[in-house]
Amino acid sequence: MSVLESTATELLAELAAGNVSAAELTQTYLAQIEDHDEAIGAFLNVDAERALTQAEAIDTRRRAGAKLGLLAGLPVAVKDVLCTKGWTTTCGSRMLEHFVPPYDATVISKLKAADAVLIGKTNMDEFAMGGSTENSAFKRTHNPWALDRTPGGSSGGAAACVASNMAPLSIGTDTGGSIRQPAAFCGVTGMKPTYGRVSRYGLVAFASSLDQAGPLARTAEDVALLLEAIAGHDPLDSTSANVSTPSYTATVREPLAGLRLGVAREHFGDGLDREVDAAVREAIKVFESQGASVHEISLPHSKYAIATYYIIAPCEASSNLARYDGVHYGYRTDEKEMLAELAEERKALEAAGDRARLDALDSSLVRMYRETRSEGFGAEVKRRVMLGSYALSAGYYDAYYVKALKVRRLIREDYDAAFKDVDLIIGPTTATAAFKLGEMNEDPLTMYLQDLYTVSANLAGIAAISVPCGITGSGLPIGLQLQAAPFEEEKLLRAAHMFQRATDWHTRRPG
Amino acid sequence: MGLTRDEVAKVSLLARLRFSDEELDTLTTQLGQVVEYVRQLEELDTESVLPMAHVEDNHNIFADDLPRPSLNREDALANAPKRDDECYRVPAVLGD
């Protein structure tokens, strides 16, 4: 058996049979990281000693005949937005460069309880805001399929580490497509679960009504395994859904009889790349050949999804990020310098007799907040905080925020109507394959428009998965998106497995 | 119509951010483009639609009022940029 060619599900069987130990497996992946991560840049933080200690403890317990958890001995990479007790959690931001959480996120506690080996924290766009991982304050992540291209974002490190065999399983988060788009760009399988399926406790908040953590892996089977480990009701998160977690691993291999697939005409409009279009249509045929029926549907408000999202998400972000005040944790500006500058400004205004500007001059506390936040946040985070503060400010609240909340309901109602007639909605995850690093840096709006097919699922709170379904002429992966009604992850996984049983796109590796 | 530079400057105080003149110019253009784009929502009649702030129909989730351990002071203060023995330290608020 070659470890690096195996899926997590296969590795789990090898571990259980005693053919490989958790420590050996962890060593193998650590060696991969050592060899490849300098070029890829998927990880912000790898703690080999911590991982090996964890792995050895699991091996010891296995030898002693202890009952082990669902992931016993499997390495898992974690996006650096989930709090890990005693282990730096940066969110890709200078603001939290040295932040060491005093508690574990529930996802982390669950991974530990499942006996996973936490191998490292992965790179991301700062506070999960972005679609290319270029907004990380620390480093760029390169797409393993083409190093001059983006791995996608914001979970770029999470997808790139699976694509380049540096981890078999990986946790990302998805607020507007941040698991599915990088999964598509890197040729891996990634799921955004239903809002509420996975606890958000300890997931550093970006937009609380949209954020959801989820798994990335090579196959639907592996995604099922990881989802089963992290899903479930959590009293520590009042938005966590009080529903039972099905055994996804038990059912993922069962094909869906009489599967009804919806094809939304809005997903095949202007801007969809010709090769992506062809690959998705080919994928639909793969389902048809297994007995699925295809129905044309309409999601009439989907064209408003980006506008809706780029009001709601920044509004929630501006409110959530108010906590970075330079007082409780995180970065604080150099106070001496700040106070000296303020004193000089005051002196100059006094000398000029400028009463008006003197009255409006920041107090030292306000100036401390402003300097701290301006130095600690990157450009994209500041843009979104500004956008949200503007949309929520007096006189604009109804015109922007409340309006967007109303359109959000219309988007959800489109889905509710569609899912009366079909089981799943099938379409592209992204309009194009991975774009070049640096291509969109100066043009935020064009970058935002990339999220066209993914943001609706977050606004509506439904579940969705991206599955590799082709490779472009220039050798880049293409992603197929399946969307399901709330809490229908089982259907998504079974359908994704049906597809992977009939195709080999998910087995392709870069270069 | 996008945003004015004055509006952007005013919002920067609300957002507790601070920008150079050059940054203010760039932001005025960039935010203006986004605001103009999102205004397409105006073409939809939403008069009779209820706002949806959250996808779940859960309303109040009550927890039993039972004491349980919270973070101890040392752990809570461990990440503070500046602290006294028992408190967070901030610049003087009064007196200037």
C-alpha cells in the first residue's frame, strides 16, 4: 500500500488492521509537508512534535485495546480560523499574529475526541475574506496544479494541502463559497454543510449568519467520514441545529434510486467558461446514465445573490470585527508614538486656531482603536468593515441592510420551491478554473463577482458540495456543484459518490 | 451615484479606522463601485417581503441557569496587549 495514493477511508482500514501506525502515517505526511510546502505555502503553522505526540498516544491506546474514535490516527489539517487551545490561531491576520486561544473550538474538540492527529493550521484569506488566499497577511498559497495560479479562497491552504498530498483530510470554512471554490480550483471534494449542522463555537466569526465549517478531502467517502466526526448539536452554539447526525459513512456507498436533478438555467448564463460548461454537461450525463432524471428549474433571484451577499456579509463582519479593539487580545499600536502624534496634531490646530477640527480631534482612546485597527487589518478586511459600517449607518440601514435581508428571503424561497420538484440542483461551482495570482488584486468588485454560483447556498443556509468533474485544456481542475435542501447532506454525499464511482476525476493529481 | 470622499471619511470614524488621503481616494472609488453594484436590488419590489436576518426559525434558545466553570483570570488576560495584575490596561480616557 502506498500511503500517499490512498484515501482516508483506505488508510483508516490499514490503521485498524495494524498495517501502518498513526505515528508512521503522521511522519509520512510531515515529510510531504517538508518536501512540498515551501513551493505550495498551504500551512501557516506545522507542529511536528505536537502531531507525533498525539499520534503515538493513539497508537499506544490502540495497542492496549482501547476503543478509538472515528478518525483514529488520521492526520487532519485545520484552517487557521478555528481556535486551538494553546496553539496560535491567526486567521491570516496581523491582528491575531500572536493570539493563543484559551479554549478549543467545538470542531477541534470533536476531532480530538475522534482521535484525529492535528497536523497543522492552514493558510487563508484574512478573516476568511477573499477568494484567492492572497489576502493572508503572512504568505501566498500556490495552486498545486499551476504554481502561478491561486488555490482559491478563503480556504486556499485547506484545499491545496489535500491536492498536494500533505494531508488526507482538511477542515475549511465557507461563508460565501470558501470551501467549494478552492475545492473546485484544486481538484478536491469539499462540502459546505447546512447552516447549523456543524458548531460554530470557536470558529472566529466573519459573518455569523453565513459561516459554516466543513470537510475537504479527496473523495465523497472521505468527506462523509470527516463530516460525521465534526457534525452535531452543540449547546455552546445557540445557532447549532438540534438534529441528530446520520451515519454518513454507513450510507455514502448506496446509490440514490430515482434521483431527480435540477438544472437551473441561471447557472449557464454569460460568463460561464466554455470548458467548464462542457464538463458540467458531461457530468449531468454521467448521472443520467445511472438512472437520474434531469429537470429544468429556475432560481429567478439568483442574479441578485452577489449584491445581497455583499451587503449582508460586510454588515455582519463590521459588527463582528468590532471586537478587535487592541484591549482584550491581539495587536495594539505603539502607544507612545500614537500619543506623541496626537499631541502634535493638537498643537498645530491650536496654533492655527482651528476650533472646528480641534473639537473633532480623536480622544487618545479612539485614536488607539483607529491606529490599532488600521495597522492590524489588511486592505480587504478594511474595505469590508467600511462597507458594512456604511450600510448600517443612520439613514442607510433600511435601504441596504433591510433590503438585502428581504431579497435573502426571496432567494431562500426560490430554493424551497425548487426542492419540491428535485432532490439536488446540479451546476458549476465556479464560472472558470483557477485564475492567476495577482490577477484581481486591484479590482475588488470583479473578485466579488467570482462568487456567483456559491453565495446563494450560504444566504439560504442549504448544503452544497463541490466535486472534481474535469480538467481544462491547460490542465486545471473543474468543479461540479451539487446543492441540497437543508440537512440533506446524506443525499449530497451519496450522489457525489455515485459520480466518483463512474468517473476518475477525483483521482487525478497535479503534475 | 457612488459615495463621496466626505462620507467615506465619516464612516472611517464610525468603523474606528484611519486612512491616509491617498487611501481615502482609492476607497472612495472602490466602495463607490460596490455600492453602485448592490443598488441593483432597488429594482425588486420587496414591499410585502419579511426581512430574513437568519435562516433558522429558532427564536430564543434558553440555557438552564446553572453555574459552570468559566475562564480563569490568568487565561483570560494571557492575550492582553497590556495589563495590570488583574485588569486590562488602556490609554487614559479622561483628563486631556
